[in-house]
Amino acid sequence: ESRWPFLFGAIIVPSLIQVVILPFLPESPRYLLLEKHDRSKAQKAFQRFLGKDDVSHEIEEVLAESRVQRNTKLVSIVQLLRTRAVRWQIITVVVTMGCYQLCGLNAV
């Protein structure tokens, strides 16, 4: 019973390791390209991750995926429930998850 403070303090070791390693980790190429709009750093990050010099194809894939995501129309829950093709699927999932909660199956 008197050893719980040591167990509670054991989390300090992995935390310190993460803090020391964090500055040496590279940033995500997608983040650099899409959020920071820094194509040269994104290209360097892709080269480091993939180990090849020509990464123009990967950069174009990320940009194309970003364009597709921007053109995707978001719908609200009410609009989703009004769509006849999706309504029964949503109701089925909600009822199933409700049953899981009520019978305690998610705890298992």
C-alpha cells in the first residue's frame, strides 16, 4: 500500500524521454504543405521519410487530396436523418450502441 507514490511517479520517466526527443522529430509533410504552405520544407520532409529525391508525385497527391476534401459538402445530422437511404443505417447503429451501453458489453 505504501508503494503507490512510486507507481504514480513512474510516468515521469516516459514523459521526460518524450520531451527530450521531441525537438529531433520531423514535422509532418502534410502539415507543412497544407497548414503552413511551406512547399520546400514539405519536400525535404518527404525526401527524409521516403528516402528518394523526386517527391513531386507525393506532393501533387497531397494537394489533390486537399482539393477534394475542400469540395466535399458537409451535411448536418438533421439532413442526414432526412435522407431515406441512410436513415435506417443510422438508427440501427444508434440502437446497437445503446444496447451495448445498457448491457455493459463495452466494458468487456
